[in-house]
Amino acid sequence: MHSYGQLELARNRYRAALAANPNHFWALNNLGSSFLEEGDPAQALPYLMKAQAIDPGNEKVIRNLAAARQALADNAGAKPEKTSLVFRNSKE
């Protein structure tokens, strides 16, 4: 939804989902992703980190988290996600 220009509506829905279930993986990932797409990786990071803690192998959150950390110039923090993604893809 946030990719169709309805960012605030989408965020409100993600937040409502998180109010009902603080561990809702997709709400965490998508809320983080919405901040990342808007150019606010610092606000995206806590949501993405929590999403990764829930589903550490999910490639979408791995990519989002790596992008957020890289955008924050935390290249050392971005490397583990990128490495694990490349490693997993080489096995497929």
C-alpha cells in the first residue's frame, strides 16, 4: 500500500497491526521499509531489527536491514546481512 502513494494510511494500518500484535512480522518489516523508502533509515532500523529477530532468514528483511544500515554509513553492520543473502543464494 505504501508504494501507491498512501504512505500515512499504510503506516497507520501497520501501527494498528502492531498494537494488536507487537510481533507482527510483516507490519514491522513494512513499517520499517516505508521509512527506508522515504529516506529515514534511522527510524526504519528498530522496526527492521525486530522483524529480523522474529524471522532471521527472511530475505526481504535482510535486504531492508542491510540497506538501512548502509544508508546510515554503518557498513560493518550491513555486511552480515549481505553476506548471508549472497551465501544463501549461491546454494539455490
